[in-house]
Amino acid sequence: MTKKKIFRYVLIALAVFLIIAQFFPIDKTNPQSDPAADFLMLEQPSQEIATLLKDACYDCHSNQTKYPWYTSVAPLSWWIKGHIDHGREHLNFSTWSDYPAKKASHKLEECFEVVEGKEMPMLTYWLVHPEANLSADQRIALVDFFKTKYSESE
Ligand code: HEC
């Protein structure tokens, strides 16, 4: 087989894969949860902080995920869904009241650590969500907020 032929077969295989992949969409139903159990409801942060949390964290760490059009394109959609599932597993602001006090306190500590360390929001997320590309001031505001909540919880 010539190189050209191999290349053509690879392209065809890729196209077939992409077509078949579209038959396996992700589940976009947001789990039901009690609005009264939500972090924003319980902690009542300022409007500024609430907006930052919704813009930068809630798509992966709540049951209020918004799914833009490209989340319908496999295999990208599978990868995104993986982040949402893992994100909720580690931290779910929608079911905040379910965390025992000690666990909630630990989550708050993790929150300011990952925001301070620029680990969150994830790079691949803020690249396509400009509103989640936190400025230095926004980061400080968010860290201060989590630190205050953390010290209140201790
Ligand atoms: C694109 C999805 C996404 C966004 C947006 C996002 N996270 Fe995460 N987050 C994850 C995933 C996935 C994990 C699981 C751990 C990992 O794979 O890094 C995680 C883990 C965490 C953890 C747990 C860390 C640990 O050590 O267990 C904390 C705390 C956290 N995120 C806070 C935040 C905060 C606060 C924001 C907003 C400023 C945010 N995340 C935005 C996906 C996201």
C-alpha cells in the first residue's frame, strides 16, 4: 500500500468514527436538587461573588450546568461530560447542605486553595468562557470570600 492510500484509509476511518460517535450523545439532564440546599441560597454572598461563582464554577460544580452547542459534538462532549461528572463528585454547590459541617469546612478550604493556586476554574474551561477568565482582583475577591466562610466554619 502506498502512503497516500494509507492516509486515505485513516481519514475514512476517522470520518466513520466521528459519524458513529454522534449516535452516543451525553445525558444533559441536570439532576434535581432542592434550591434551599444550594450554596448561594445558604451562604448569601454578595451579588459580585454570586456572579463569579455562577460564571466560573457552577457549570461543573452544581446541578445547574449550562450546555453550549459544542457540548452536542462527540467526542468533545464525552470529554466535557467527564469534567462535569468529576466536578460534581468532588464538589457540588447545589447539594451544599448535604455536607456534614466538617466536610463543608474542608471543601471551603480546598476552594480557596484551588482558586489561589489558579487550578480552578480549569484552563480549558476559561479559554472558551471569557467570563470565567478571572482577573487578579476577581481571584482575590473569591479567595477572600472562601477564606472568610472557612474561618466562620472552623
Ligand atoms: C470545567 C469544569 C470545572 C470548572 C469550571 C471548575 N471546576 Fe473545580 N473541578 C473540576 C474537576 C473535573 C475536578 C476534579 C479534580 C480534577 O480532576 O482536577 C474539580 C475539583 C475541584 C475541587 C476539589 C479539589 C480536590 O483536591 O479534590 C475544588 C475545591 C474545586 N474544583 C473548586 C472549583 C471552583 C471554586 C471553581 C470556580 C472558581 C471550579 N472548581 C471550577 C472541574 C471544574
